Amino acid sequence: MQYLGEAPQASAVDLDAFKTALDILPDDVASDDHFSGLLAAASDAVRIATNVPAPGSYAFTFALPRSCRRWWFPCRPVTALASVSVNDAAGDWQALPLDGFRLALAHDEPQLVFPSSWSPGADADTCRVVAEVGADPTETIKRAVIMLAKEWRDSDISVGEAVEAPRLSMRVRDIIRQATYRRPCAMAGW
């Protein structure tokens, strides 16, 4: 999965909400850069762990078996399908018409359903799907980000510092587990 946007993704929790959660006065700005870095890193960690990315355009590339008729996205939700391409003999991507391709269960268990008449071609062995994916953070995800950033702050960890990552507390693991999407299957034929 590759994020295709140019702008950096926003943190799941803004700095003021984090400071409020930690009872830090809003006008105490001495550690704002440090807190912002912790929040960005914690947001990335929680989004990756839960398989619920920040909203944006993403590309997915996967090996294409001949009998594939349904492919499950590795994350949720999927709000729109932008393109489907397959590689040709030269390795170039050939865009396919979206007629007949459809999304199924896009919010809970997103799947790309291939048209019944679709055949990938003899040379095509890889498929590339571009879709609008992700959701604004839920309260559960925000709580996990705040707790994780707070744990890192309390452990005196700096973003980019080469140290062994501390174990997640049971509270953070449990919150992440509640919000995690698990892909039930990768592919299926007819």
C-alpha cells in the first residue's frame, strides 16, 4: 500500500487535544515541537496497526492469479475506486476500463469484485488498484494515539532516536485491538 498524496498526513490528534489530555497549559509551548513529533509518530503507528489509514489516495499492487474474481483490500474503509491496471509484457501499466469492476462491502470488509467477463491477458501477472481509502480518526483511535504518545513521552523517547522501542502497555494494545481491521481473505475465484 502506497500513499499517493503530496501533502503530509495530519496527525490523528491535534496538539491542543494532547495537551488537554495531559493537563498541560495551552500557552506552554516549550515542548510543542517534541509533542507534535510524538503525535505524528503515534498516529502513524496506530493507523498501521489498525489498518485504518488517514483518508487519501492509495495504490495497491498484488500478484494476479488467473482465477481471481475478488480481491480484499488490506485496510478499510474504501470510499472510491479510481483505477485498475495490469502490467503488460514490457512491464508497463495498462489501465483497464472500470466498467464491471465494483466495490463490495466498502466500509466493513472492502473488496474489489472483478467483472465476470474479465480476463487478465496472457502477459499480465500483476494488478495495480488505486482507490480513495481511509477514515477520519474515531474516538478509539484518538485515545490510542494519545496514550501511546504519552507513554513515549513518559519513557523519554524522542522521534528518530535509535533506541529499542518499549513494549506497548496492555491498555494501548487493547484499544488498538478494538479498532483493528483484519482482512478475512486475500483473493477468491468464482
